[in-house]
Amino acid sequence: MEQLFKNEIFVIAFKIFLAVFISGIIGAERGRHGRSAGMRTHILVCLGSTLTAMTGLYIQQTVGTGDVMRIAAQVISGVGFLGAGMIIHRNGNMVTGLTTAAGVWSVATIGIAIGYGYYIAALIASVAFMLAVMVFAKFESRKRKIGVVYAELDDMKKVNETISKLPDFVPYKHHVDVVPPKSARAGNIGLNIVMDKACEFDIEKILELENVIYVVEE
């Protein structure tokens, strides 16, 4: 009995560690690109999904009845509401956060797989996730139709100066919304550059502006 208990503790610890490790890597990559859902969000979503699946298994094993999928199934709809909060963010007529919401949903399903002990699928899906957001993105053309661009400055005192120079780097009609920095770094400030209509241009040109530390398509 004692040996069985020790084995169970090991399995639980391994699942939780794997969930935190995988989601931490994914979240760090997303956070590095200034996405609203970073490392902590991805870890919490994956950890919660893993624990939910593990709880379903535990209830069936201890009670002897019940559907192991019933509790975990609620994670899918629950994370859907979380994702909706990321998607329903409009700048002008543009909807942003679709990729971020899809990523959080995918991390939740990876957590469920880990909770049920489907490690191979979880690992393969994680690799595929990273390929999709890192490698495959490089195959997309830099010059594509852009509606909203987020730029972050490392000096909030330079906001007006930077906005005044934007027309030289964004050759389309646009307006600028000043927003909190996604990096949450003290002294930084964010700019949402919203086009009147989707346009084709290389957003990396904005990096030529002084004090702009990174830009990302919304």
C-alpha cells in the first residue's frame, strides 16, 4: 500500500511538472512577442486542465463510477470564455487576439492530455504548436494586409514625439491609441496603430523609430 502511494505521488508530480514545463516554454515564447497571454497565463491554464483530468480519473478510481471525460469536457467551454475575453478587443473595426485565444485553448487541450497520461500526444502537439507559431510564421510574407499594429516604447515621455514621426513610417491613414505596455515594464508605453483599412506594408520599418523596442501585428 505504501509503495502504491509513493508511485501515485510520483505520477502526480510528473504530470504537474510536465504541464508546467511545456506550458512555460509556450508561454515564454508568446510573452516574448508581446502577446496578452504570457507565461503565467499559459501555465495556469495548462495546470488547471491537467488537474481537472486527473480529478476525473481519481473520482472514477475511488468511487468506481462516473464518466472520466465529463469534468474535463467543461475545460473546453470554460477556456472558450477566457479566449473570448482576448478576442473581443476591437480597435476601430478590427478584431484582435484570435491567435492568442487559439493558443490558450490548445494549451488547455495539451494539459488535458497530460492529465490522462497521454504523454506522447501532448509532446507531439507541443512541438507542432511551437512550429506553427515560430517556424511556419516565417513562411508568411512580411508585406501583407495589416489592420492593427502594436508598438512598444521604452520611454513613455517620447510618446508625442514618436506619434508625430509615425506618418513617415506608416504610409497609410491611421490613428493611434496609447495603451498600457504588454511587457508591463516600468517606464514603457504601448501604441496601437490602427489603419482605416487593412494595408500592405512591412511593420518592421517601425522599429527604425527611436525608442520603439518591438512591434507586432495584432
